[in-house]
Amino acid sequence: MLGGVPTFYQVANHPGNFQPYTDVVEGTNLFYPATPNWDYVTGWGSPNFNQLLQLGLAE
């Protein structure tokens, strides 16, 4: 997990049993709506630091 930014992309695209981000699916930034999965408003969502820490310690 200590691989930096590329690791965060890998975790987001292939989370396995982990839920590294809490997906925000409601709301807007006045230009784009929040939708399931990645979107312009929240990206992948808010980080779930407990899950990211567990993933980092497991590697």
C-alpha cells in the first residue's frame, strides 16, 4: 500500500473485500450530479481511513 498515488487508483478500481471510499451518490456542485462510482463532484467519494489503514498494514 505504500506505493503512493498509483496504489490509490489500484485500490479504487479493484477494492476486493475492502471499501476504501464511501461513495457519495446524492447532490451536485451546480454543474455535475453525484452518481454511483466515480463522478466529477466527489471523485470516488470520501476516504474510509480505517479500511485504507487495514489495507496498508496487510501489504
